[in-house]
Amino acid sequence: MYGTDFGPDDAAGTGPRPPAPDEPLNAADAGIFDDLLEHDLRIEPRDEMPEAYRSTLVRQIAQHAHSEIIGMQPEGNWITRAPSLRRKAILIAKVQDEAGHGLYLYSAAETLGVDRADLLDRLHRGTQKYSTIFNYPTLTWADVGAIGWLVDGAAIMNQVPLCRCSYGPYARAMIRVCKEESFHQRQGFELLWTMCRGTDAQKAMAQDALDRWWWPALMMFGPPDTGEAATGGHTAQSMAWGIKRFSNDDLRQRFVDMTVPQAEKLGLRMPDPDLAWNAESGHWEHGPIDWGEFRRVLGGDGACNAQRLAHRVRAHEDGAWVREAAVAYAAKHADGRSRRRGSAA
């Protein structure tokens, strides 16, 4: 998922909240749940599960879904200004994919007994979060490439392990999502590759986009959760339940190791003076991340927080008539089928 998996209190800067105390299952149900986890099998909606496991999944899947639909906005902003018909078609397809990802994920959340309308209401009221990365502005066309390369690249690093998540509906939804995100990442890299082989001004635009998106992309994995810098959070319990497979820090390191050579291929300079290769560990070591900025944006003080949420609420309200018409249409046809069955009887 997008890695900023937090509860409502985090906006106040109190840090991630641990899961609520577990509601005990009876011995038989607890044994089945533990046995499924031990054998790396999937928990399905029909299976008994601890309430803390369920609530953790609801929070994580909802935040993931919210991030997908809010994430349509930064790039959707450039559809009418794409430099060619080919680029416009690619971007339209990508934004459409993100909408589909949101639908898959809301559907997965509903298998846990929550209502999609309630989840959207929580998003609109600000009591559920979405990834902080989408509160940064897209200032130039190169930002579309940077989002594909960096943001979707970080998302893939987070999401591929979720294909093995212990909760079946979430794991199955992620298979298609990851295939489409891989396309998005390649599209972003190819866009920047073209710009870096264009004019000096185009390459400078690509470098500026990397400078602005690099650190927010590293923040996508969430605060440190291993070593002395660990801030607590959900990781240990989520890994014990098989929801997560790797720590935030492990995933962030994998992303850095993957991305630095790609930047070299593009001919771009990483905006981190402390970035250095550690021959002993076999990893690229990055400089300190400004977690104060992360908490500030998470708390609502980013460049686009208010704009993103207001646009989302307005779009939801403007689409009310479509939802009402769809419900009326379904009810009309259900009534017709019922009448035909009654006549046949």
C-alpha cells in the first residue's frame, strides 16, 4: 500500500496508534485463525478473525483506496495540457486505472463488513487519511513522469508483497493493481528518458521534478520502524498477522537501491548530498529524511491538502444524481424480474 498507515490521532502529531485490544475468539475459532496464518494460507470473509485484525485491515485498505482516488488529481490536472495525443492517451488510461484501483479496494474493504459510503464520508470529514504524497503540486509536465517513475515505483515496492497478504480479497485485488502500476512506472521512466534526451530546458525540467519529488517519495514508506530510530506503529503486529511482509525501512532501502541506478541511466543527479554507496552492506545509504515535514503534511498543512479534499468532496456531491439514477434503475429491473417470476408461477 501507500505506506503512511496511521490512525486519526496522527494528525495531531501523537504518532501511530497500536491496534485496539484484541477481542478474544473462542478456542476453536482462534485455533483455525492461527493455523491458517501458520501455514501461510488466506483468511477469507467467511472465516472468524480477531476484531483487531479486521480493524487494521479496514484502516489500511480504506487508506489505500482513498490514496488511489485522490491520486487521480495531480496527474488529471495535466490531461488537457499533455504535449501530444499519444501522451494524452497514456495519461487518460493511467488516471482511469487509478479510479479502478480505488473501486477494487473499496470492494475488498466491504467484504470486512464496512460500507463504502461510510468510508468515503470518513475521508471527506478528514477522519481517515490518504498518502501524503498527493498533497504536493504538479508544477510542470515533467512532474507526470516523476510521479510515474518515483511515486508509482514506491507504490509497487509496497504493493507487490501485498499480493501475499493473509487476507484473501485484498491479496487478489493487488495482483491486477500491481500489473497496472508496473505499466505506470515504465511510462513515467520513459517520459523522463525522452525529456532527458531533449533540449537543455527539458532536461532541467526533469531534474527539477526529481529534486521536488525524491524526498516525498521516500516518505511514502512511512516513518522508521526498525532500529534506534523506530517510532512504533503497526508494523510488528501487521507482520505477525501476515498483512505486511517487510518493514517500512526494508522497503525504503529496496526502493533507493533500485532507483539510484535508474537516475544514473537518465543522467539526473540525486538531490541528496549524503547519498553514498556502502560496499560493506551492498546498499546505497541516503541522508536524513525530514519527518517534521511528513507530520506537517499528514496533519493537513501541505501545499494542496485543502484543494485535494475540496475537489474530492465537490466531485462526490456533483455525482449524487448518477448514484441515485443507478439505484433507481437497479430497483426498477429487480421489480420487473420479480413480476415476471410471479407471472410464470
